Amino acid sequence: MHILITGGAGFIGSHLAEHHLGKGHSVVVIDDLSTGSVGNLSAFNQGRCVFNKCDLLTWEGLDEEVKLADRIYHMAAVVGMFRVLEQPIEVTRVNVLGTERLLESVARAKTLPEVLIASSSSVYGHSHEKELREGIELVFAPEKAGLTGYALSKLTNEIQAMAYRKVHGIPVSIPRLFNAVGPRQSGNYGFVLPRFIKQALSGVPLTVYGDGTQTRSFCDVRDTVRALDMLAGHPKAWGEPVNVGNPREISILDLAKLVIEHSGSRSTIEFVPFEKGYGESFWQITQRRPVVEKLQQITTFKHAWTLEMTIDDLLERNRSNIVPEGRLL
């Protein structure tokens, strides 16, 4: 297969590249390196991975690469808590216009490659449901600011994908990703686990925003990319949003304690008010727990990584100083 990955030098995108290169496929990556890194691709290039530094919104080579692709993963987006809060115009511009340009190119190509448009658990907005299942009512409160713009941009991506599926018959899958974690994720943009790992190994306090009772469900990125591969190639997934994540739920405070325990660190835990870290208008989402029955009904997917296994793997990698360009893996 010939694979095209937008945002392929980023965290999840680089793991998709590694996954498909491992299967003997050829890969073309496009990325503007706003958050990605060429270093994320260098270890497994194998001569079958072509990298293009470019802006998806203006890249002149898009139509030609789309015509050649058997499958396209659209991962390019403004991501990370800090970037989303600091760059609200870029969130709507890049996330919505980039997706539209890609889908327009696919429609023109007439070759109909398999397309995966990455959505997010953020589309569940301010829902108070304890379990987040596809099909529940979505609740948004724009006056609460924070991640609402990002959430609506990803929901728009879902609507765009469904529209192009209906009108042009594009075989497009729409995974809603829940907190992927693992190697090559940076703590620079607000991702919590790499920040905790770095703090624990440095012996400094682990910073927990709020009281730490907010919960998340973390899925190892290597499980995430296997699920994405299965969904992208399965007709029953085309045109349907599907949760991709791990249903195990853990509070951020308990996550900090787990990292300290597994690292053997003497670090303490420091509580920081949300407004100090994210600004006065930030509204915290208190819970994120996916129901993944639909994923498991459509595919044969089963999780291979526990959260403890991921933490131990990250600790070992960072203790061994396997850190390209000084970045946290």
C-alpha cells in the first residue's frame, strides 16, 4: 500500500508511519513542523518514507499525492491544550480549512483512496454522561470558552467527512480519539503524562491542575494506531464516528501517584489553580471515559498495552536517555 499521512511528523502521525513501514508499505508524510519533528521519523525511515515540509492549506503537491495514495490519514491539526487556548483563530482555520482542502482533493482524484479523518473526544463537549458513547446528545457552551472552539472544529470535520461520503462516496472513517499516550509525545503543549514522567525523573514536584479529581482515559499510541489501521480498511466503519481509546478511567491525581510509584521518585505533588495554568476563562472538562463497543464490534481490536506498561516503557526510555534533540520521548 501507498500511505499518505498529513501531520505525519507529529506524535500519532509518526507512529502511523512507523506502523505502516513495519508492514512493508511506502509512506509519504506532509507536516509544517509546527508541533511535529523530523526526528520523530528518522529512526525508522528505511528509505520508504518521504517527508515534505509544507502547509496543507497551500501545498501544490497535494492533488498528485492524493491520486497516488491507497490510504490517507488526516492527522494535521492544531493540537495540545496550550496551543488550542493560545491560538483560537488557527484552530478553526487549520482544522476546518485543511480538512476541506484534503476532501476536495480526494473528490477530484476519482481514485477514492481510503481516508481517515481524525476527530477527538472533545466533540462530546460539556456532556455530563459518565460514559461517552457514539450517538449521545452533544452539549456545547461557547461562553465557557476553553476547548469549545477546538471541539466544534473537530465536530465540523466529522460533518465534512460524512458529507463527502454521501455526495462522493469517499470511503472515510471518523475515529474519535481519546488521550493517546506513549513514546514521542511532548509535554510542551499541555499533555499531562510526558510532563509527569519528566518531573518525576527530575525529582521536582508533579504539577496537578485543580484538585486532581478530573478523570481521563489513556490509550497507548501503539494500540491507537492498530485501531486506526483496522477502521480505515473496514467498510462498516466508513461514514461513522467511532470511539478509539481505552475505557479504563483514572483521576489525574491518581495518575501522578502512579508515575511516582513506578519511577521510585521522591517527587511530591503540587496543586496549581486552573486559572494559573490555563487562564481565567478556562472551563475544565471533569470526565472522559469512552465506550468502545462499536470499535470492537466492527473490528477484532483488543488492547495490548495497560497504562502501567506504558508508564514503565516511558520511564525506561527516558532513563536511558533515548531522547532525540533533547526532547522528551
